[in-house]
Amino acid sequence: MDNSEPLHSLDIPRPLAPDSLSCVAEDASTLAAAQELEQQPQSIQGHATSDNAVDAHSLPPLHLDSASIDPYASQQLEGNGDHLSRTAEPYSALSRDEVTASLQQRHQTETENDVSIFASKENGYLRDMMSVLDPPDLDLWRERLFNVDETLVLSEEQFRTYFPHVDNVYSHRSTQHYKRKPLVSHYWDCRLKGRPPGTPKSDDPNKKKRKRTARQRDLCDVKIKITEYFPAYGEMIGPDAIAHGLETPTLSSESLPGVNTLYPGRGHLGVEQQSSSQDNQPFGVLTPNPPLPEGHPGANGQRFFTVQRVNGNGANGKNDGVGGGHRHSLEESDRVKKNSVQRYLLKEAKEQKKATARTMSAQNQQSQRTYHTKATGQAAVTAAEHAGDHELKLYGSCFCPFVQRVWIALEAKGIPYQYIEVDPYQKPPELLEVNPRGLVPALRHGNWGSYESSVLMEYLEDLNVGPPLLQGNAQLRAHCRLWTDFINRHVVPNFYRVLQEQNDQKQILNAQELKDALATLVSAANPEGPFFLGPNLSFVDVQIAPWVLRLSRALKPYRGWPDPEAGSRWATWVNAIEDNEHIKATVSTNELYLDSYERYAQNRPNTSQLANAINSGRGLP
């Protein structure tokens, strides 16, 4: 969520979904606690003006941007407005029974419409996650809500903002609803109190076992009570009800901590000092409390909360508690469990990571080019011309430069052959019979077969069919074999290192090594050219030709490989290779090479055995 927007103060605190929190139970133990309060008027039941109580204004105020409030909250604000207008509805024309029924129905409607923010365990029992993930004075608020040394009175806005940052400290234990009072009490234990696991272990061997971490129990005795006061309580003590002498709930010090402190003239139960008004009331009618003072979080009929520690003082209906604060630090609670805000952020980050991965995967699927399984352009024409059955069979793949070496040699020497296109990722049994490794090129001649491009080119030379590619005497042929070895050791590997490297600086270094290797090869060539040995295509030209073609068709678009310098010996050689009719007969369209070599340019896993060898620093497979 974006907290970069400017924050503005709201006149009305953000309304909650009302199924809410704790108030003091009116049972025997509550009355006992009340008696104790009479003896100690400055106890934790005091309110804002008490020396011990902490109200909504004792901590720095929170300002929220109205845009950060969700649509549900907006509806609640409108509802509060309707509620206030209904409060002023006249009852003078109604009978006592009609007024009673109207008030009871309205109270029931308000209670049904108000759903507590603790209605669900999701997000640590909070119904909605507050927008403020990093509110002001967070450390101060966390310390106050951790220690709870005094009764805290919080506005709804403050409670919803700060309690999600400490709900990891406490574990919800029980809830107390009141039949005739618009408030709810929730009791929480310190999480380090511990409790038996709620779900018994399953004996089903097929059920996935849940990881459980045993935690020592009874490490802390702190309990707190959180009371949520709904806006409806103001209507239940409205002037119209009093005018008709209706019984209304008295919000005494037991149900509203701080009343005695705000109104010291009233007795503990809120009726002792009202004798004059009581004399004028029908028998059995309770006197309502006066309205809350200006500045109180609930003074304008708004929802508010009280938080108090109840371990050891009997306020939770038991007298077996141990007094005092936590026996551990806030940091220890944070170590044991993350709070709702932290869990929310982790969940959001996890979902964002998944969404990003899905988006990238979808984009890659759309953008990634696939390898081709059939030759295109002039190569497709040549393949079709040699599709008929023949005893000399060349197994190849249209984009493979090693296959293209043998293919050029067959075309240059004019040897009849059958071309069989092979998908390198779906290798046919016939190929595996010739080469168990499944690599192309592979050559079958009758019942004999072999592989490796340089070996196959030498085999074609030994057939003594067509013009020789290994020309001249024994010394010149050895010279050609030497530079063929140089091409396989230095030119070919460096080509793939430049293409597969993802680091820009390493790409530059690899490209320089490839340029140096090509410069060395050019220095060994015939100065006049245009081919390696002079005017005619030779063994070395066929060996280097497939990578010369791919410099402009793959390395240039993916790595910015430069064109040859015009008029240079290297440019002359490149042009001769590009224009040779036998080489052109085996060349597919530029699109085929661009698509096929994208896998290498992105260095995708398992692109080929050659790519794996380059990545691992090994020699060619």
C-alpha cells in the first residue's frame, strides 16, 4: 500500500465493523472489582483526567487520508449520520409501549448491523487490515499496548491502526456478549501462556503431517480485556427514552472505565448523587449516565475501545490470576510470532513475487522464438531436391552449423545424397544407430555410419568424387588441417562465449578474443584471396563458412557484432563465402537463424550439449 500520499486529519474516526471487544462483565467478580475501586478511586479504572489512566489524547494523534478508508468504512460513516438523525425522531405522539418497542427494535437493528472487527480469525481476528502500515509513533504505541500499565481508552481509528502491530503478543481466548448492552468484551492471554494444540494428531498415514514446534507453557500470566463500545449505546440513553421513564442501561464504572473520574460527584454505580432526579422518576427506573465529555473518543456517538490488564484483579471473573506485567520482552514476543501487519506484508510480497513470475513467464512465452525443425529459403529447396532415398544419407538439422559444413561439402563436390531433417530434441532410432549420442551431423553410407563434421568431411574427400577441397600436396593439406583445428579450438568456442554470456563486460572480453582469433586466421590466408588458399573454395573455407554466416545473422542482432571493414582482407573473404553458390544452397532465411539462436543469446538451461559445454568451460562435445 502506498503511504506516500499526504495525510489529513479526519473529523470522524474511521468506523469499524462492529462485532467487537471487551467491556467489563456485570457478574459477581465485576461487582467485587467495583468495590475495590471504591476504596481506591485512583485505580486503573480511572479515565483521561486520572493520573493513571491513558485516553486517546495521551498519545500523539493519528491523521489519516480520507482516501485510505475503504468503501465499507464510508458506508459506515453514512450510516452513523442516519443514526444521529434518527435519534432526534420525536416520540411525543407514541405510547409508552410503542416507544419501548421502537427502542428495542432499533437497538436490535444496530446490534445486528454492527459486526465486530474480531469476527474472524483472518489477519489476527481483525476483520479489515488498516491502511496505515507504518503509522507515526509506532514504537511508543507498541510499548503501551504491550505493557498496559493503565487502562487505555482509544478511538476506533487509533485501535484499528495500532492493535494489528501488537496482536502477535496476545492470543484470543474468549468473548462475552451482552444481551441488552451495545458492547462486547474479548479476553486475551499473552501468547507465551501457551495452550494445548487445538487439533489432535492424525493417525492417517496418507495425511500430510503438519510441522509443529513445541513451546514451553506458562511462561507468562498476563491477560488483557478489550472492550468495544458500539455507537448504539448513546441511543439507549437518549432523552426520549428518559422522558417516557423507560429502563435504560446504566453505563457505570463497571461498563465504562473512567466515568467516575470524569464525574467524581457520581457514586460508584452512577446513582448515589442523583437522588433529586430519582425522586421524580418512577420506581425501578435506572438513571442514565450523563453524556461523555467533549474530547472523549466516544463523545459524539462514535465507537471506541478500552484496553486493560486483568490478570490477578478478578475483573475477568476469576481470582486465580498472577498480578504483574509480562515476564519477557516485546522483542521475545516478536520472535515467537509475527504480527498481522508483518504477516500481511509478507503475504503481499509473496503474492507480488508470484504475480511477477507469472507475468515474466507469460511474456517470455510470447516473446521467445522457437527453434525451427525444417529448413527455409534456398536450403529448403535444396533439401527438397535431395529428399529421395539414397544409400548415402545425411542426418542433419537446418540451423546446425556443423551439419552445414558437411552439407556444403556434399554440394561442392557434387556427391549424390539424401538429406534427412532431424529434430534434435526428438531423435529418431535411425540416428541413434549411427551415433548413440544422438548428435548431428551423422552420415550413413550403406551399412556403415559415422559422425563428427571434420571426420565426415575427410571421409567425403577420401571417396575421390568431385573436385577436392583438400588441395595441393601433402604439406598444403596438412596446413589446411592445422588451421581447421585452430577454427575448432578458438573461433567456434569464442563465438558461443560471446553469444551466451549475459554480463556486458565479459561479452566485451569474449568478443575481443573472437576478433583476435579471426585476425590470426586471416593472417594465415592467401593475401590475394578471396578464399583461404586463393581463388577456389577449399577445406578451410567450408570449415569456417557456417560461423561467418552467423556473425551477421545471429551475433550482430544479439550482441552488436560489427560488419567487416570495407576493402579489408576479412571483408573480401566474407563476401566470397556469402556469394558462393554451393554455400548459398544450404542457407536458410535470416529469420530461422534469429529464432533458433535466441535460446543461446538468453542462455536458457538445457539449450544444447554444446551450450552446456561452453558454460562449464569444457571443449566442444
